[in-house]
Amino acid sequence: MYVEFFQNTPIVLQMCFLYYVLAFSGAKVSIILTGIISLGIYTGAYMAEVVRAGIQAVPKGQFEAAASQGFGYVETMYHIIFPQSLKIILPPMVNQAVNLFKNTSCLYIVGGADLISLTYSFVTGATTGGAYAPAYLVCGALFFVVCFPLSTLASTWENNLKRRDKRSAAIVKQLEQGVA
């Protein structure tokens, strides 16, 4: 229920709801704390789905083989399943980290505690003369400077893992041919 609810409702709605519910309840909560909580809950739902998919991608025979060797559930997950699912989990997890950073821009709607709100404050200042285009270009460049390396890292990491799998498969094939 948790994953389905938070994945199928907009992050902006979740932020507004949390912010105003806390405000009406009398709790003095900052916009930053609201952002941390709402982005944490939202991203947690996506991360849970990434981990679930990674674990389910490991063939069922791995679980059965571990059970036949006397491994308990925790041992099976720690020694057999997680190491295999890591190569599946890590690239989308890095992509989720990039999305988390980009989703901070939604805090602007709640009350501004992000890069976009700082940009807006800058361009509407008395001394800036309404330099909207340059300010938002710099804001976009800053988002790009953070997000692009992370996306590139995820892509490179995924490609390295695929190459390592191909090398491992080739070695296993050579060993099988040598035995046969």
C-alpha cells in the first residue's frame, strides 16, 4: 500500500499536504524539514520498488540451492541474493538519487527552500534588474552539473557490470569446454 500510494500521487501534492497538515496541527515545522520528510517518503517508495525488482530478478533456483545447502533466510539474502541483485539494483538507484535532487525543485511551491526559489529571489531583487534568463540558465546549469555526472556514473557502472558478466560467462564456458 505504501509503495502504491506514494508512487501514484504527485510529490507536490504530498509536500503541500504534509506542510499544511503540520501547520494546521500547530506544529512549527520548517519548509526544509517538510521537504526532507516528504522527499524521503516519496523516494523511499521508489527505492523499495527498485530493491524488490532486483531481488525478484535473481532466479528462484538460487533460493532453492541456498536452502539445499542449509542456508537460513538471512544468510541466503546476505551471501547469495544481495550480491547478485546489486548489479541490477545500483544503476536505477543512482537514477533515483538524481530524481531526488531534481524533485527538490517542487519545494518551491510549498514555500521555497530550494535552488529555484533562490533563483527567483535573486531575479526579483532590487539590484538585479529582472535578469530572468541568465539567472534561470545558471540555475539549470547547476542542476545539470550535479545530475549529469550522477547519470553518467550510473550508465558507466551498468556497462562495467555487463562487461564483467560477459567475461564471467566466457570463463565459465571455457571451463566447461575444457572439462568436456
